[in-house]
Amino acid sequence: MAMAETFWKSRLTDIDACLSGVARGKVRRLAVSAGGRDIHVVEYGEKEDFGRRANYGSACGAGNPEHYARKVKDAKPVLLIVGGVHGGELEGIVAVVNLIRLLETGEDYRGRRHDELVEHARRFRLLLIPCMNPDGRARLPVDTLIDVPHDEFVYYMQGTWKDGTLCSWPACKAVHPIKDAADFLGSYFNDDGVNLMHDNFFAPMARETAALLELVDEEAPDFTVQLHGGANTDIHLYPIYFLPPYVMRKQQAFNQQLADAYKMRGLPFALTDQLAPYGETYPAPSFNLASAIHHACGGMSFTFESNMGLAAPGTKLTPDEILDSHFVLFEEMFRFSLGPEGTGEYGRSMV
């Protein structure tokens, strides 16, 4: 990719420069990574008092989630957007940085306006994390993976084993933490070799995971999306397991709404089944970070898989199309969370 694409802001220094210009929102340090790097969250909209008396699981045990978060009809929905859980999946970092720029100036880094998105944003409490895994991002020596060959992409993402062979997906999950088994530690992992998507959520190994789940517990987000890269696949939402059926149905409704929006924009989208069954075979599907987020707060929780524009078979989007595809996601998140005529009927997790 020609670096004339100045909107492609993926470096840790790009994040710092973006955050230094935040005036409408509030920047705070969420955590320090295993490698000693700061992780920031940008907040828009005031935090409301939901009258918390218990954590979410305990409130469900009492038969009433309002003991955790009582969200009246006119409460602002809380949306959490997380980039860079896998530090080398740069598309989400670029998207969050451009979203912050938009909310601050009215234009993204391309100079494009998204007036409807800006107007809707005022009706939410937004929590934006540009890069949850700065250790992995720091380990990636390039600014973009667009037009990178597939084997090189695997090297950058999952790294190599001690014998120098590529540590591909999903074999990279067979040893965890992977640090002592790796020669080159890929950008999936923090400096301790932990893949945040597959931490031990009942006793987190990574301070990054603990901080994110603490944020979720404190903020009770109605809608959380993690921004990932899915190589040269069509854009899609990865199925999330171990969710209550009513949440799966809401997620399937949003999935269909997204499919319609991408079709209208001429962008490729694969409609995956969000009504994800589990437990019929051994082993069961993974209880991953997206599952854990739901169980910490009761809200909708997604993993968004972006196209990455590699020099490889499959669908290949341009940098502009990749960023546009994220803005479509953000717009539809807002619309869905506001519900019919702004009622919040669909997106609200607790009423």
C-alpha cells in the first residue's frame, strides 16, 4: 500500500497523536500492558448511575438484572468498541482512530464527513479503545498488511515455533501462554505470550484482560464489539458461544441488519449464524473474550472480522473500503442500539 494513504493511522505513535488532540471526549489510562505500554480508553458522554447493588451474575441469581444495572427508558445506551486485541490486526486500530478524529472534528482522517454518525453519537456513552494489545502492535514492524503475502502475514500474526516453522492458526492456540515455545512471538500475543482472546477469564493471566473485564463490569455496556482481522474473508461477525438464547436472537437480528447495510453499500458480507448451538460434541466451542464480556455485564458482545486486503486468494478490499466497512458497522451499531424511533428497544440489555 502506498503510504500516501495518510488516513491509515496504525502506529502506536499515531494513537498517541490522535489522543493528544482529544477535547470533546476524555482520555484515561485503562491499564499498562505486560510490556509496560499504556492502554487508553476515550470516553464520550457522561457515565450514568445505574443504581448498582450487585455484580451481573449475582443479580441474575436474584432473578433481576436491575440489581446490577437499572437502565430506565431515557438512559443513554453504553457502547464499547475495542481495537487491537490482536495487536497486528491493524484495521480496527485504524478505524477507532478515525472514529475519534470524526467525533472530535466532524471529519475522519480522509476529510470525509459522517454527519448522521456524529449526530447519533451524542445519544450514547461511548468507550473507545484504539489498541488493547500495544505489545503485539509494537512487535509488528510494518504499518499495514495490505498487499502482504499470506505466509508473511502468518509470520507477523502468529510468529514461529522454536524450530523456525510458521506457527499458524489455529495451532497457535495449542500452547498458551506461547512465549516459551516461540522463536518469533507474533503480534497476536502480549509480551508474556498471552492471547487475550483465550485468557483464563476466571483468573486472568494478563493484566490487559483483567482491566478490560473490570471496565465492562463497571460500565455495563449494552453493546461491545471487538475489531479483528479475518485475512481475505468476506466481512462477518464470528459466532459467539455460551450466550442466552434471547441474546443470540438479538445478535442474529443485528447480523441481518448489517448484511442489508453492506449489500446496500456494495461491500462483501458473509451472513454467519449467530444462533450458535453448543454442547452436542466434545470439545465444546471456545468460551472466549467475547463470551466473557457478555457474562460480565449482560450486554451484546461481538467479534467483527474485517477483510485485510492481503496479497492472497479470496476477497481483497482497498484501504478505503476497509475503513468504510468499519464506519458502516459503527452506523448500524448506533441505529440498532437506538431501536425503532430511538426507543432503545433492541440494544438495551437491562430495562
